[in-house]
Amino acid sequence: MVYRLMFSEKEPFPFVGGSMDLPYMPGARRVSPAGFPCAPGRVENGVRKRFRLIALLTLAVFMAGGTAASAATIANHMDYPVEGFSLWCQDPQQQWIERKLTGHLDMEQQAAVTLPESPCFFLEADMGDYLLSFPIKQELQAEDLLDTSCMPDPTLEVYRKAEPLFIADGEEKDRGLERDPDRNPPEVIPIGPLLDTFKGGMSEQECLMYGIPLRRESYNDSQNFSIKTAMASDGVVWRGIISLYKDTETNIIGLSLTTPLNEGALEKLFSALSGKAYKHVALGDDGPVYMDDPIISPDPAVRKEAIRNMLVQLTAPNADPYDTHFEPDSPECREKDAKKAQDEAQAACRELSADIRIAPGSDRIELFLQEGEESAE
């Protein structure tokens, strides 16, 4: 069976076998599944206009009403009540301090709040079983309106004197985890070669050596656990997410990493693939096709020329992204090897497949490492 993990900064967990999102409907508002602060099963028109109107009306009522002029306003227009809002700020010693703003707020309820004088970087909503974290992108001032809503995902809109100031997406946090990676970024951990450090079958405890817990979720018989990481390998710093997926039959590790784009980082990455005998893999009519590729040639001069040609091609008008799939070339790792059953072959193959992507105009390299056979693009 072929699995493919999909990663993103906003949603770091892999969902094998399908997305949790409802089908896209143009001009309509999609709403997240049950358990999230945006109620399931409803489709509403109006998207941002509706909530912008609510926010502006809230601000107008607040400014005209008998509330202290120095107070800000926070409004809950999400589809669930909130146990309380807090701001996470830093004192002069750059220590994190939680400043409570409100207690319980029902849906469509708002409250006047006094903002702390310390610089604040995150608004946190206590949803009961978990927390929502919204980044504060600009310094807040008295009389600002902080409006939380669903568009369709949890969103913070901040208004100043009835004018939009910024919009930020909310990210769910597991309240049982001891550290919040957004407030405590992981330290850069020196490691050996990336392809030697991470292998198939790694346990949760092994992976926790390389970062900070981000989130844990369970869906029926499956579990997703992700770790935020920053690792230095061969002088290149990779940042991103380590994801672990487990169900009754499968245990998969995947990494979604990025590093600044430069020729030196590419040379080290492709040299590592060459040294481990990886092949460029494409999907043919009869399954995966393993091919030689000059960009992973054992000859450094050939690799260097291929890398430079690829970078030049990315600057061409209407250029396609560089998006290539690589796999280790061994009998154990080839899905089409007829001598082994697939589960036995995957158990014997502990090397991770690699997808490398560079978008035209981008300043970063995207690297996806995954256990097991992945369908080639």
C-alpha cells in the first residue's frame, strides 16, 4: 500500500487517506470539523464581509458606549464559547508572562480589556481541552478591537479606529504539552548526516531528542504527533516539523524541513543523496522508474554544473518549480521487488525517501523526508 504525507506550516500533521476539510464551494464559507472552534456542517455566505461588518459594529458601539476610553475590546465571534483570553508578553528581562484579559465569553460576546504595557506577541484563547494561539503582528494600543471569528478557520482581526490593522490565523495547541514552541523556539541541535540520523521505525522518544513537542491528536484508531525542530547538519540549519503517524497497521515518520536557498546548501544535500546511492524516481506506466540524474552524480563537478543549470532555469519566465522525488536504490526499498511481500520489504528498508522542491522566486529549499514508498510525482 502506498502512503503519502502532506505537510504545511499551518497544519503540520499528516492526514493519511484524505483531508479533514469539507469540499470547496466558491463563494461560500467552509467550516472546520467537530472539536474545533468553528462548528461543523454549516456553510455560510459572506466570508469576510459578514465578520468585518460585525467587527465594525462592535467597535462603533464600544466607542459610543459608556466604556473607559483607554480600554481595548475583545470579541468572540467563533462558534464555541471561550473559557478566557490571555496575552503572552515579555518583561524587560525578556521573560514570558501571561496576562489574563477575560474570563468566560460566550459566542457573540465581547468584553472591554486593559492591555498590558509590556510588548505582547501572542493572543491565547482557552477552548477548554486545548488552546488557540494567534500571533500579534503589530503592537497593540488602547481602543483597538481584537475580533476572533471563523473564515472558515480560527482568525484574529485587529482594528484600529475602524480601520483593519492586521489579520492572523489561529493555531491549535495541546494544553497538556509543557512548552509552546512558538513562545520557546527549539534550540538548534547539532546532528550528523541528516539521512543517517533519521530512519524508518524511529520511536517517539528518539524523535523528541531533536525538538519540542508541538501537538498530539487521535482519530479513531490512529494517532498523529508532531515535533518542532531546528537541526544543524554539515553546516546547514534545517527548520521544520517531524511528524509521526501511527495506526493499527502502520507506523510512519516524516519530516518537513526548510533552509535558506544557496548553492552550498544544495551541493551538500545532493552530495548526501549521491553518497547513499539514491536515484531520481518518476512514475511510469508500470510503476516507479529509477533513473540516473546528474544532480546526484558521484562526480562533484557534474553535480555542481547540474545545480547551477537548475538555478538558472528557475529564473526563466513562467518557470516551473524544481520538484523531484528521490529514493534509495536497493532491493529492500523497491516496491516492485517481487521477492518480498510489501510489508516485509518496507520493514527491511529503513531509508527515507526524499522530495526536494524549490519554487521560482523562492528564497528557500523545501525538503520532505518520509518513511516507506511514496508515489512519484
